[in-house]
Amino acid sequence: MSTLRPKHSPAPDAAAPTSDRVRHLWRFLLGELKPKGPLLTWFNAISIPIMLLGAVLLWIRFTQGLGAITNLSQQVPWGLWIGFDVVTGVAFAGGAYVLTLMVYVLRVEKFHPIVRVTVLNGLLAYIFYAGALLLDLGRPWAVINPIIGNSFGVSSVLFLVAWHFMLYMLAALLEFSPAIAEWLGWRRAHRILNGLTLGAVIFGVTLSVLHQSGLGALYLMAKGKIHPLWYSEFIPVLFLVSSVFAGLSLVVFEGAISRRVFRLRMSPEHHSQHDDIVLSLARISAGAMFVYLFLKLLDFVHGQHAALLATPMGAWYLLEILGFVLLPCMLFLRAAQRRSTRLALVASGMALVGVLLNRLNVTVIAFKWYEPVRYVPSWQEVVVTLAVISAEIWAFRWIVNRMPVVSPPPEWAAEDSGAAPALKYRPLETEA
Amino acid sequence: MSSEHEASANGPRGPLAEDATARAPAAAERDGGPRPTEPGPPDARSAGAIDRRSFLMTLGAAAAAATIGTGRAAAETPGSEEDPYAMLVDTTRCVGCRTCEASCAEANGLPPPDMMDDAVFQKVRNPSETQFTVVNRFQTSKGEVFVKRQCMHCRKPACAAACLTRAMLKTTSGPVVWRENKCMGCRFCMVSCPFDRLAFEYHSAVPRIRKCTMCAARLKDGGKPACAENCPAEAIVFGRRSALLEEARRRILAEPDNYVHQIYGEQEVGGTSWLYLASVPFDQLGFRTDLGETPYPKLTEGFLYAVPVIFATVPALLLAINRATRPAAEPVVPETRHEHPETEALARA
């Protein structure tokens, strides 16, 4: 199985003529396009039809309008594609900024082995889920307007969020770029890109703080349309804090899957550190959830909505808070105490459901809860959402199977910068 | 429209016109008191209600004062940010003929509504992509009441604050207009609109946001909105906002038993350019009465103000933490490494 380890492009001599090097790179890229694993897998069998169907549906959507395949209406202009794909997807991608903050800024070396795969996850989540925003735009060709020219709607939260999405994609790409350079065998670029990491991380964390909260701030002007148990002037803060444990829970959850699927690519050290990393993340998640619960409690008391708890929406609210925040919070703590990664996995799954419920409640379920006819996503909306997720997983798999993401970086890269994605600190003498 | 109404729309502006509220009778008294051309509110109240004839006489006096005072018709003076163009709908006058729907469709090139079909009243309608205004019928404690619905043209519109391309624009003269070449179809304006009066063309590959334009183009040419011009019941009055508020207060004062003492749109979400009078509480007429008086853009202002603060402080803080926690024994970080000669690395390779 040693063949699974990516063969890194042996870039021909630096002295070789440029045309030779370009030709070599071209041949290498063509070779990399070929599938690296078995084609007939359960995942492929399910995801390929979904993606094909999704493509057909999107063709209908772009030729006949959003109404042709969605259940959106004048009363409910934002549905599953915004509520799940964008708002929930970006919350789940929060792990990238939290981990890069811990590893590169706070120097928590423990999380180094998973930082690259998490950054990749974040980058792809932004490309695919925030990119799904384009599917929802009625006039997507005009998306260029807030980026260029004279149409800066600076009083709009969405203007801020849109810019931050773009800039954060750039920051995440920079954070991940050393892996791409390693894959292509570009040593000089690798060295430069590695040096940009800390700057990209600080920029990325700042952007994340603002757009994770900004996604919540989008709904501030929907006052009166969102059930009072969910509407709060503190939605931005609540969204930000919940993105911390949403992201970390996804890291735990996705890590468990990746560990199985890509086990042959992982280094023995990575395997040995896995449990310790998971349990630490469980502890941090529990802490973030405690903060979140406390804020939620403050908000609840401040809003004076106790009477609403006796209504059906109140029961639904309690289920979200107690069942899918408090309970997984306690399970995380228990898992850390007992050193049980399995329990941490269960807790992370529940925490993800909790964040999903919260985001869907704010955006879809508690939105216009008073309307006699409620919005329910059409099957086409669901299929397109599944197609977006499938495409993201395909991209993730393609990259992990080719670039040093979970697998160790090539030796030259490690030589260049310590353990590759790591930011290692060396005494001056070794440099000179 | 009779000359009384037109003139009264240009009536003299009392010094208290903008900040006075007609909600409470006490406030109305205070406001109406100093005006010489009007009967004092205590008289009107003691008489129960003044009759229509004396009401019209009052208006005539007001009209004379207006002609002397301003000498210009409302449509000729451009609206301004402080005193934009506005519309006053008196639901006690509306007979539900839906002429406004038809004239709106004609003025805006929309499909003409079926005027013969009274079945439209069986359910409450909202403006749609093919109808910028609709008339609804409500059964109230005072019988049937008809209410016209359309974009409220807020003074501080949520939709314009929400728009990231400035496609939705509050013009200084009053109308909130949508600009096709800017819009990217995100529908954040619809999410933000407190009145839900925007419509999106869901069944078009090149969709537009559709809404009442307050006939902005006609206003520019010195005209009036089509609905106001054609309303046979004179239920819709066009004019400057301050003048219409005066007129509305005057009507309430003149017939205090016929109106609830509130002008919907005077304070709601910071004030709207469409103002409504009614004989029954507004919640019976499908109006949202829980919107508050804060302009909606204020709801996101705090967040937006925080953005530059975060941008200035967080990176500095993070960099400081990173530098402060640098291990003493290992002072060199890799980002300074590319300052070193590249050749060294190549030689090593």
C-alpha cells in the first residue's frame, strides 16, 4: 500500500529550461487528474447521481428562475440554500479559524497534526457553501457590483459578509498554500508561502470573528419576523461563540471519518496523537458551549420570554438548548474525564445537530412562525444542497489523495520548515 | 381631487408639526391649539363632533392661508430629506373600488387587474410582482373597511440599508426606488422589509424586485402618483409629508369620533412616506402595530460600528500575544527567513 503515498513531482533541475519545466508540470497535472482510488464505492454510487441530478436542477433554475425548483415565496425569500448551505455551512467551517488561532498565534503545538486538514476543510467549505450563495442570487452576474465600481452598499451587513467571504477564502488559501507548493514541488514558493502563514492566520481570524457574527447580524433587521425566543440583539455574539464549538465539533466528527477513510496516508505519530487531540478539542468545545449557554441564559432572562416556554415553539427551543447544547456539553466533559474518544464523537455529533437546529431555527423554522402557510424546502432544494455537499467531499478527497494534507509532507519541505505545516522556531545559528 | 384637499396638503406648517404626535388626544390638543384657523379642540370635543360643513369651511380657510403662504403647488416643490413627498390614505373614505389598482397597473405597465371580480376580497392580499398595490377588505368592529397596501416608502428604509449594491435607494424627494443595473437579486431587502411589501420575480431567469415606485418618474415631471390622481373617493392625497400630517391631524380633530387618534406611518419604524387614517385600531386592518419607532437601519448600526474597531484591535492583539509568547531561546520565526539568500536553499537541494 505504499503506493498510496503521493509521488511528489520530482521537479526537474532548476537549471532545466523553462519550457521543459512547464511541460513536466503539465504532464504531472494530467497524471494527477486520474482517479487514485477504486471507482465503485458506496459514496460514489450515491453522490454521482445526486450531483448529476443537481446539475440538471440548476440548469432549470438558471433558465426558468428560482421559483421553478424552490419553494421560496414573497413571504419567505431565504430558504434552505441560505439557512443551511451558507449560514450553517460557514458555522461548521469555524474550526479553521479556531485551530489556526491556537496553533499559529497561541502556539498550541499539540494541534499541529490536524491544522492542515482543518484549514483545507474550511477553505472548501467557504468555496462550496458560501459559493452556494451564487446559486441563490437572482441576478448572479451582478455579483461583481459590490466588489468593483460605484456600488458600495457600506451600510449593509451583507456587503461586509460578502467581502469577508472573499477575503477569508484568500486567507485560507494562503494558509493552505504550502501544501500545494509541496505537491507541485515548488520549493521557493513554499518558502515564501510558509512565511506568509502567520499574517494570513491573523487576518483570517479577524475576518472570521466579523463574518461569523455578521451572518447573525443579517437577521437583525428581520425583527418581528423571527420568533422572540430566537430573535435577539445579541444574535451576532451568539453566532460567533457557537461557531467555535460548531467548528471544533466538526473537526472531531470529520476526523473520525477521515481517520478511517485515509488511514493509510496518516503517519504513525498522527495516529498516536489522535486521541489526545480529540479529547483536548472536546474540552475546549465544552468550554465554548458553557459560554454560549450562559449568554443564551442571559439573553433569555433579559428578553423576559418565560411565558413562551409553555408554547410548542418553547418546547422546541428547550429541546435545542437543553438537548443539543447542554447535553453534548456535559458529554464532552465526561468524555474528557473518561478519556473516551467514542463518547467525544457522540457528543460532537449532537453538538453539530444543535448548531444545525439553531441556524435553521433562526433562518427557516422560527422565521415567520406565525404564517398560516409555512415554507418547507422542495425536494429539488434538498437535492441541490446534497449535490453541493457531495461536490465538496469530492474536492476534499481529490486533494487529500494528492497533497500532503493528512500524510506527512515531503522530506525537503520538512527540512525547509521543520515539520512542514508547522511554524518552527530555530535559533539564528542554524540559519546562518 | 377637490381644491380643498389639494390646498390643505400644502397647508401652513405649524412649528410643532414634525415632533407633535396625534396619538393621544392630549397631544393633539396641544398641537392643534395654537392654530388660528381651526376650531379649538376643546370645542370640538364638547360638541362631540363638528359637522362636515364647518369642517370644509375650516379647510377653506386653511387653503386660503396656504395660497398666501406658499403660493406653489405641492408637486412643483421638490421633496426634501426633511420633508419628503408623501401620501395620505384615509381608509374611512375608501370605498374599495380598486381604481388605484387599475391606474397603478396602467402607469407601470403591469397586467390590468380583473376589476369585475370581487372574489379578490376573500383573502388578504399583498403586493406582488404583477401588482404594486392591492386593496384589501377587513371586517371590523365598525363594519367593512378597505385598505390599500403598497411599499410604505420609509424615511429610513430597511431595504436600502440592507442593499449591498445600493440598488435599493431612498431618493431625497421621498420615493424608495429600485435600480435594475445594480441589483444582484440577493433578496436581503425582502428579508429586512418590516412590512413585507417587496416582490421578487421568482419565475424569471432575469428577475427583478418589484415594488411601488410612488411614481417617481411622474413626480419628476411635476405630476402625482397615478393612484392619488385617479382615486374617485379622494381617499388618497399626495403632498409634502409635513403638510399631510397636518391634514391628517386636522381630520382627526374635526371628527374625533370617526378616527382612531393615530396616524399610522407617522412614527412607525422612524416614519414612513405613506400615512394612514382609520376609524378602527390599525391591528384590525392588517397593520403590524408591534414594529416600534426605531428606524430599522439602527438595528444593525451597532454591529457595523464594531467592524472597524475589531479590525483595528484584533490583529494587533493577536500579533502582540504571538510575539509576547515567543520562546526566549528560539528568537527567529520563519517569516523572516525569505530574507535569506535563496541560493542557500538551492545549494542545499
